[in-house]
Amino acid sequence: MKKDIRKELKSRRLYFDGGFGTMVERLSGASLSPPELLNLCDPATVRTIHEAYLAAGSRILTANTFGINRDKYENYEELISAAISLAKQAAKDCPDAYIAYDMGPTGRLLSPLGDLLFEEAVSLFSANARAAAAAGADLILIETMNDAYETKAAVVGAKEGCDLPIFVTNAYDQSGRLMSGADPLAMITLLEGLSVDAIGMNCSFGPDLMLSLLPQFCDHCSLPIIVSPNAGLPTVRGGKTVYTVDPDEFSRLMVRIAEGGATILGGCCGTTPEYIRKTVEGTKDLPYALPAKKKSTRISSYTHALTVGDRPLLIGERINPTGKPRLKEALRREDFAYITLEGLAQEEMGADILDVNVGLPGFCEESMMTRAIFELQAATDLPLQLDSADPKALASAMRLYNGKPLVNSVSGKKESLDAVLPAVKKYGGVVIALTMDEGGIPESAEGRVAIAERIVSYAKRYGLRKADFIIDPLCLSVCSDDRSAAVTIEALRLLRKKGFYTSLGVSNISFGLPARDKINAAFFTLALEAGLDAAIMNPHSLPMKDAYYAYCALRGRDSGCSRYIAYATNEAGAPQAASPTDIGAPLSLAEAVEKGLAKAADEAARKRLSEGALPLSLIEGELIPALSAVGRRFEEKTLYLPQLLKSAEAASAAFAVIKEGIPQRKGEEERGMILATVKGDIHDIGKNIVRVMLESYGFTVYDLGRDVSPEGVAEAVEKTGCRLVGLSALMTTTVPAMEKTVGLLHRMTPPVTVCVGGAVLTPSYAKEIGADGYGADAMETVRFAEAYYGKKE
Amino acid sequence: MEGYLYKEIGEGELSLPINELAARLQSPRDFDQALIKEAEGEIRACLSCRFSAVRVPLTYPAEDTVGVGPFFTQSRDLYKNLYPCREAFLFAVTLGEGVDRMLYRLSLRSVSEHFVADAVASAFAEAAADLAEEAIKAGLPCRPRFSPGYGDMPLAFQEKLLTMTDAYRRLGIKLGRDLLLSPQKTITAIVGILS
């Protein structure tokens, strides 16, 4: 009986095989058809290749399954079974050889940038894993992926499909990152969090690039390290494709890679048994040891990792509905763009991490949370802190999160730990642990530390360790208990002495007091000095940031005071870009709209309102005429589309300010329009232009986004009560979806009016699919909407 | 060039083609420089431009049918462009995923900025395709380049071009269910070689 490969690795170095395609070309001529088909139509070639690698010294064979999945092949199970069977046959005289199921990428990009949903991807991978295990594979090798998200989907899928050991190697490009931006530390953090069994690099140009990236793995990875380079780059010699690195050069570099700390060695594109044989010869007598176990607390996004303890971290707290009516409203309307923009604003103000809390009574927190994470991940690469009291919402968010998250939070209550920790173990995460339990919040610092120790001790049964936690000793408002700051500070000190990392919701200290920022900033400094590692705070608060950057500079946590200098010169003075409004007198509302300056328009509107101007007279007397003047110049071609858009955005900015001053007249409904790009289409610039124009004329726009199903549009009609819809499509392939959507909407009662537009449509086609109107451009759509509401009055 | 060619195009090598940009902006050539410069700067900061190319044999089994390597496609326009060339270069060039993410962020913030930046990015993609084409041809006389989606060339043939240029492994290019390329600012093309 073969030993589990994980145990085997403790005592000896194992070698993967090399490239498959080059060997196929050698044996049966060049072909551009997929290699996995050979398992059925030319098994002898497949077996011969495996045998050749075994003879060269490979002891982990990768089955010929790289490109197989259920979407590509209906008979995927048959292909997988055949592939693994062939590898086993080849290894029948080599009982110490392992057969790896080779799981390559789907070739598709995951949502939101692409159209493959995370769960769909997981399902494809788990189907493969199930078939692999059934066919008798010894382990799963996930390889060549250039995207962290797809890698996560593959690992989650593999673990859900089987119990086999999982090895993961990614393809890094010449800049030392994955295509989607992840550096090795981000991948190590993600994959160790997911509890895979070995990590490394494959493909990626050549052994020299991998040699240069190897130190990052050796410094930070606690798992066995796999290195399987290409034989350099393909090039031409005498009409044939040849690789730039020959077997001798390859093995010389592999010796250095082995000496540099790599565990398992192999080859990728362009390598042949000769490459493996020379590599084995050169490295078999080298000293062998697994990487040392590193102790560190790290979280990651899909591009980078943050190590807790390097310097204090700022966690932006603004995505939280408590005390924020506009955010609550945005959540109710599912306006996730608002949420995302708040996240981006915090990023700009210096947040290292974003807290995400979207709990709203009466709404399903799980779906709010997963949607928020999804949208934020599309726009920002900051690591996220998943903040919820609902364990189900937390678990779903952890599953979907692209990286290793911060999880906020657990407490000392057994119920809380049992509900949250299993998901943390499964998906990886660093958990904020609040020092409170069934008895409440201990009054003494020692009492809080004791809870922290009990939490960590209890967590062992879930396979989690001290390094997986950050302790929040809680701070209560100093005006309800004047000892509360002292207790918290003392607790921070004690926790640091005992080797814990700490975090705090800093602004809680001033709850109930006036001029909160003054107290917050002073308390923040005290807490940092006591060892605070992460602060949940408002990145827009200048006093708190002043305290933070000054503290870090003073305490040597800011080399050359460079971060302080960048912060101080940015805030204090040199404006980012001198805007015209800085020069001379402020612009009037009309001027700001005509020049397309949104900030100036906002300021002008506020000024006029504060001077006593009536909202309606501002709109009808200044805003609309200014916009109409711009529209006329656009039609006369003395002004162009980008400028029209800027003017429309300026008008919208002013409108948003003015609207707040208008009481909704009884009986008068808002003029709304639902906009969507239809299913299958992700082009949305045209739709967005229509949205901006409509908003500038005072319409309320419900923008459903892109790739929206007919049912999705119908649902929005039901939810909002708005019976005017605009549909856009750019691609000929999606026009049928538009037709279906129009049909569905027309069958609703009361009937919905639909206007269509987009580069691919014409007035006659619009009529053919039954649309009520056709907008050749944004202005025509606005006129259609105006006419619709005009008719109703 | 035979076999594969892979090359990176440095950000400094790319210059913004004004005519191309003006057309996409639906504006005249000498239009708002400040706006364009700003967008150009943002795009340049996240460019990661590379291309992958391969030389393949061409066959013509029937009228209006072209065999590109082992794959066939029916397209009168492609046939007219290529016949009777016996070989062609295939290439894929991309500006990278960073540009997509930046454009997405802009789309949330400001439609006008997104509109301009998207046009700038598309213009850069065309410029990159021109540079790639010159590097690949290396002086050989060729037909004008032809991309899936031109004329009656089926968009579905995109997948075969990506396979033949090994675009996933070399460039990280992926194809969506509805045949949209990712990264979005990616161009694939066939360039017939005149004997």
C-alpha cells in the first residue's frame, strides 16, 4: 500500500513529470487538437509518454486530464477514467509512483469581470474531482491558473468532490504576478488558508524567472514548495518550434532551485523526459528538507496580502448602515454602486482594509452581504473585513471572498464560536474575537484577557490556532464609565505581552460626547502606544489620521517618515489638480453646468439654496435652461459627446442637492425609468450615458446593470412600481434576449412601456420585436421618457 | 517568423492614435486635450501589453471556405481577403486585465470619464495591434489584417484563433460564453502572407 503522498514528502524529494504536448508532437506529429482526446483514440501514445517519464525518474505522473471539464465534454467521466487508468497501467511496475489528476483552468474568466459564476466554476471542478477519486487518482494537482479566484473555486470544488491531497501551482508572469494581479504572498496566504497540501509555480516562461520568485515562497510558505518551469520560451530553429532552454541549462537552474529551498521539482511546456532525467541526476543527492513552519497572521485580497504586526492597520468602518440613512436607503434600493463608491472613497483616504456590514432589518443579510462582497471585489483590491452577526451570512461571504478575509466577529460565547469557526477553518480567515461571553464584558483588563485565552483554547478543536485570531478587548464609552479607556488600554498591553494581536473600534470611546474626533484621536494614540495592531475607524477623519501617521513616524514604523510625508503634503496643501474653481470667483450654477464641472455645480447649488433660492425656480429657471443650451450646442456640433456627458453629470450633481429641498407633492409620483443591458451583453456605456442624461433632467433611474435576464427586469418592475423600461443591447447575439424581455414585460399588468436602444438596433427592428419606442441616442430616450410622463398628466 | 512569437510591448512604445480616438469619442481631432491627457495617463498606468503570434498554413477546400491550420470557417469576406495566400500569421494582442479593472472603477464614478477612458483604451488596443503586426511581418508583404467580427467572418472563430495562438497560457486571454474576450481590450487577427 502506497503511503499518503503528504507523509512520503517528509522523507524524500519527489519529481513531477514534464511537458505532454512536446512529447505528443514527437511521437505522433504536431496537432492542434486537444490532447485529452488521445486517452480514447490513441492510448498507446499516452501510456508511452508516462512510461518515458517514469524511466527518467518522475514519481508523480500527471494524468492527461488538463483541459477536461463537464462543460467541454459530455463524456468527461469516461475521459478522466481512461486517463487515470492509462497512467496506472504505465506505473504498474512502479508501486511508489503517484498518479495526480491534472486540473487545469476552464479558460473562462470568473464573474464579475467575466461571465463564469463562482459557484458554476466550483461545480465544474468538484465534478472533475469526484471522477478523479472514483478512477483512483492519488492526489489532485491544480495548475497553470493565472487568476486567484479561479484557483479558489478549484480548491473549494476539489475539496467538495473528494478527500484527496491537493497541490496547487500557479502561472506567474514576467512581473512576478498572476495575470489578475496576485503576488506569491497573496497566493500563499489564500492557499494556506484553504488548507491545501503543497503550493508552487508552473509554466511561466522559464526556470530563471522561478528562481527569482523562489525566495518569496521560501520566506513565507510553510507547505512543500513545487517548481515546474517551462523549458524557456518557444522559438524557431530550422522551421521547427524549439525551446530556448536546453536540458543541461534546465537542470543547472533546477539544482539552484532545489538548493534555494524548493521541495518538489518538475517540468512544464517544452520539457521532455531528458529534462527530468538530468534534473533528477543533478538534485537527487542534495540535502532535502521541508520548508520550516512560519508563524504569521495574514489576510489577503486577490492581489496582495497584509501581515498583521508589520505596522498598525486602518480598517475603514463606513460601510455600515447604523446611523447612516443614505446608506440604508441605498441598500434598500440595492444601489450597490453607492456602497462601492463609499469603499473606493475610503481607499483613497488611506484605508488598508474595508469593513463590510450590510445588515438591515427585514432584508436577507446573506444575500446583501454576498452581493456587497461581489461588487466591492470588482472595484477595489483592498482586503475586506466581513462584518455580520449572522453566521450564515458570514459563511457565505467567506466562501465567495476572493482571498483570505478578516472575519468580524466571534465572542467568547460557545454558540458564537461553534457557529462561525467551522467556516473559518474551511475557507481560511483571520477572526476578530471580542472579549465578552455569556457573563457580559468583564470589567477588568485581566478578565478580558482570560476570555481571549479561553477562545483560542476552544478554537483548537476546529483546527485553528492563536495566529488565526485578533483580539478586540472592546472599548465602552468613557462618558458612561470613566475607567473604560484605562481598562481597554491595560487590556491591549496585557494582550500584547501574551503574544496576541489586537484590534479596536476606536470611536466607540467617545459615544455620547461632543466633538468626538478630539477624544478619538487622543485615544487612538494611547491605544497605538499600548500595541494596537488594527483600528476600525473612519478614514475621512483627519484628526484620527493625523494621530495615526504621526504616531507611526514617531515610533519608527514608517521608514524615512515617507508615509507621513506623503500624507502631510497631500492633505495640507498641494491640491491634486488645480480645478478652475480655485481660480477667481466661484462659478454660477449655469456656468458650472455649461463647463461640465460637477463639484462646482454642487457647490453653486448649495450656495444658492443657502441664500434662499427656491428649489423649483433653480431647476426650471437655471438648471434646465443651462442643460438645454448644452444640448443645442451638441446638436449643432459645436460641443461633443464627452462634454455633453460632463455637463449632464454636473447637472445631476446639482439636481441631487436641490432635490433634497423639494417636498414630494401629494399625488405626484416621481418620474422613474428602469434601465438594463440585456442578458448576455456586458456593454453598458450607452446605457450609462442614457442614465446620466435622464438623471440630469430629474428622472429617478433604476439601473439594473448589465447581463440582466428578462425575469430580472420584470422583478424590478414589480419591486419599484415603475412601468417605464429602457433596454440596451450592443451585440447581435443578444437581440433575441431583448425580444424575450419585451414580450415578458408586455404581458404584465398593468402593461409596461419599453424603449430600446443600442448600436445593433434600428427603428424597424425595434418595431419587429414589439418595442414601444426606439432611442437612437440618449437624448431621444430622454424625449421618449418625457413624452411618456407628459401623456400621463 | 515561424513557430511561436511572444513579445511584450512597453508602455513607452505605444502612442495614442488621434484619428482612432476622435472617431470613438465622436468628436473632432483637436478636441479637449486635458480630458484626454488625464484618461491617457490613467490607462498608461495600468497597461500590461503583450502579444502572441503563430504562423499557420492556409487551405481553400471550397469557395468562401478557408482552412486556417486544422480549423475551417465559412466567410466570403475572409476568403476574399486571404485567397490565394498559402500561409498566414495569427496573433492576439492585449492591454491586460488591469485596464479592465480601472475602467470598471471609472464606470462607477463618472460616466464621462469612463466614456473617454474606454475610447482611449480601445484606441491603444488598435495601436498595439499595429505594432504587433509590424513586428510579426518583419517586412514581409501581407494582406490587411482581418479580425473575427469583420464582415461575415463568424465571431465563433475567435475560439480557434485563441487556441492556435496559445492565448490563454501566453496572454491569459479568456473567452466568455457570449464570445466576449477577456481582457476586453484584446484584438485577435489573421494576416495573410503574400507569396
